[in-house]
Amino acid sequence: MRAVFAALALTATCLTVPAAPAAASDNGLSIRPAMGWSSWSFVRRWPDETKMKAQADALVSSGLADKGYVYVNLDDFYQKCDSNGFVVDNYGRWAVDSAKFPSGIKALADYVHAKGLKFGFYVTPGIAKNAVTANKPIEGTSYHAKDIADTSQTHKNYNCKNMYRLNYSHPGAQAFINSWADQMASWGVDYLKIDGVDASTVADVEAWDKALRQTGRPINFALSNNLPIAQATTWKRLANSWRTQGDVECYCGSGPNGSGYPLTDWSHVVSRFNSAASWQQYAGPGGWNDYDSLQIGNGDQVGLTADQRRSHMTHWAMAASPLLLGTDLTALTSVDLAMLKNDRLIAVNQDGVAAQRVVNSGVNQVWRKREANGDYVIALYNTGTSGNSTVSVTWAQAGFTGPAAVTNLWSGASEGTIASSYSATLRPGETRLIRARPAGAATRYEAENATISQGAAESNHSGFSGTGFVNADNVTGSYVEFTVNAAEAGSRTVTIRYANGTSVNRPMTVAVNGAAVQTRDFPGTGDWDTWADATLTVSLNAGANTVRLTGTTANGGPNVDYLDVS
């Protein structure tokens, strides 16, 4: 039996998550979008040990790490190449350029970990030509590179090229990927980006998913780039994030290969709006639509005005995209640092819900999502490059009716109670982000934050709200107990969201403040990814109340996602 324990409280308000069209990755990672920094945008083709350490130092000293920006991701061009492609180690895996990383990757990861941060790494599908030419052995097997390579086909690669495809009908191919993943795990990798993914590389993504899981180390798995939406359910099943478009960088800087400032431009940012509308339905706990790096930190020189940068962050937050900074963290401006550390914006990103677009008219766009406590988060944009525009939304378009109290989330200021619609006259590239609290909104209590007896908080099924759900042990008496607050005594409507993947009813007794109210049936919902609602009326006292749901049979109760109290 598991001991009674209280799950950790969330640091951000949780929002309603609609049922996903396909099961999310069940590796238990990225329940919320990843936050941190990646080397590609600013460091580009010249990463090295000193630069990576400097960015990790700045992530901590700036206070960004305390806000949740914890990943330090080394992207491409850490490898060593010769005229035939990647130089490889004794087992055919890419060799790290020792001139750039003299202490090695494990030492760098250790440095990052010592600062309380997490370390990310990079790879592309296939096996290097040099591994095949030398017929390198596959670690831990009797196989060799020539046994597993399909030399008639090559993979997309942006650096040394010359990557042959793998023949996954041969067991040595998976063993090779496993050996590479094991090496990364031994180095302390916490996040892996596999680049060059497209419809032809599903087998590679599946192989890497298996390989990362078999290491026993939790490694956040990210796919890149410009993935086809036709395979969206596949990416969702296998990975924790997936790039929906090409690079956000404009490659219009003055340095080699378009490096240097500016890093991006408004057209590259605003192109993500249509992408987010198309991909919205696939985002949820465990798997996120990735709109590429967040280009905020170095002021106007990144290629965006202050208004555009606020819109950039607003959209990434509303879309629940990973927030991976691409800027130089050693040269943060005070204006941009304030943007990045805005707790209200971070909470919108970390709420676990991707917003829907409800207005798309010329340069005017409006996006919305509903919070667990009945609040609505609404973003209004003028996406144009010249001229002010008045952007409007009715509360009905946002998803509710009646008056609502409005708060400006960028400033934190109250805008009072507004009857039925909201308008803002916005400069080109400007945004307005508000929270609207309708009268009589329901309050949500996430099961994973309740007290659990003989059960556990888990996240291995899709469609749940918050960071997970409660899976009760299959014993009589297992329970989940919520602490519910009421401003005044009286009757309340309580909705229990549950899933029962069996065909057997799993009844629970509902008790309020220690007194049984009724025993409710919780019949099968078809599978564990399908959620249903059970509603009843209870009487609450003013102040704190306990609502306990207890399984009454040897099967225990169903999985419980949350309790809504109107």
C-alpha cells in the first residue's frame, strides 16, 4: 500500500484541457512546456564550452532560472567533421570537437547541473558515413555499421551531411540508437532535440523514443523542424514537443551565414499565428507545439520592437509553446528582463492549455482559453506593421456571457467590470492580454494536489487537466480528499471528472466534512484517455471543507482528474 501523501501545489493556475485527439507521450515528462535557453539563435555555428557556461551562469544570475527557465541546450555544430562527414567514436557515434569542448560533454552537463539547471543536447537521424566506411562495431553487440546502414539513402543533416539511413528491420539498428542514447544518459543529458524530422523519419523517431526510455534517465524528447501536421498524432504519441514550422531566425544578420543581429523579424514571428491555429488541438500535458526560440532579451537589436516582443511572448504563452530563449543572456536589457520574468505571463504559458483563435480579421486577431477557476485569458493583437487598429471581442466569442472583472496581465492593473465585450486600440505589433473573471465562475481543485490514500498522482494518460490525475489503488477504501473553500455556507454544484478504462463500475462514496452524502456510480468510459463528468449537489460550510471520494469495492475508484465547485 502507498502511504498517504499530499501532492505538491502548483505554482500557476491550471486551465481546462480538452480531450486530446490522440494519446500523448506517456514518458511522464514535459507536463508543462519546457523553459530555458538554446544555443542556436545567438551562438549559432560556434558553440564552445566557455560560451555555454557563460549562458548558464547568466540564466542563474539574471533570476530567470528562479522563474522556471532551467534548460541549457547545446544545439548543432558541437561535432567534429572531416571531408567525409562526421568524425565518429569507436562505436560509430558522432565525436565531439575537443577544441570546442576540451573538458567533454559530461563535464559541461555537470557544470550546468551544479547550478540547479538541466542540460540539453542535439542529434539528427541516421548513421554517419565514416562509421559505415570504417565498419565500426555496434556497442554491446556482434553487429557492425555495414549491417545496419542503408547506403542507398541519406538523411537530412545541416552540418557535416553524409548521414546514411538505418535499416530498422535489422536488430542492430535499434541497438545502435540505444548505445547513443545510453552515452547521452551517462553524460547527464536531460533534453534531446532530434532535428531533420519529417514524414519519412517516423521509424527514427520511434527508435529514439524507445532508446531514451530504455536508458532509465528522464530525457525530454523534442522534434525539429517544420514537421508535417498530417502526422501530428504520431509526433504527439512519441515526443514531448515538435516544431511546427521552419526556423524563427531571419538569417539576415551581418555575420557569416546571416548570423549576428538581427536574429529575427516580425514576419517570422507573426507567421506562427496561423500555425498555432492549425496545431492547437494537438497540444496538452506531455506534448507541446513548439514555435521555436523566444527572441527576447537584447532589446530592439534582435529585430523586433518592444511592442512586437511583447506580442511575441504573449503568443508563445497563449499557445503553450516551450519558452526556449535564443538571445544572449549575458547582455539582457532591463526592459526585456522584466518581460521574461513577468509571473502573470509565465503562468499563462505554464497553465497547460493552448489557446484557440476566435477572431481573425485583417491585422486583428483574438485568442482565448478558459482557466480552471472559470477565468478566461484573452489576447488581442494588431499584427500589422503600420497604423493603429481597434481590436474587439465579445464575451460570447470568448466563451461566456454576462459581466466580467478584467485584469491587464502585462501590467497587473484592474480594468474594472465590463459588461459584454472588450476593445483595445493597438499600435502596429502591439498586444493586449487580459484575464476576464465572469460572475459565478466555478473553482477547480486538481486531484493531484489533494490528499491521496492508497493511490498516486500520475500523468501517463492523455486529456487530463493540471499536471496529472489520481490513480487509486485497487483496494476498498482508497481515497482522494479535497480541501474546498466556500465564502459562505450553502449548496454547491460539484462536478467530478473521472476516467474508467474498464467495463466494471467503480463506485465511490462522497463525504463532506466527514459525513457521507451519497455513493455514486462511476461506470466505464471506454478507455483511460476518455474522461466523463459526474455531478451532484452538496452543502458546504463557510470556510474550509473536506470532500472525500472513497472507493467502495476491491477495484478501488476510477482515475480522478479534478473537482469543480460552482
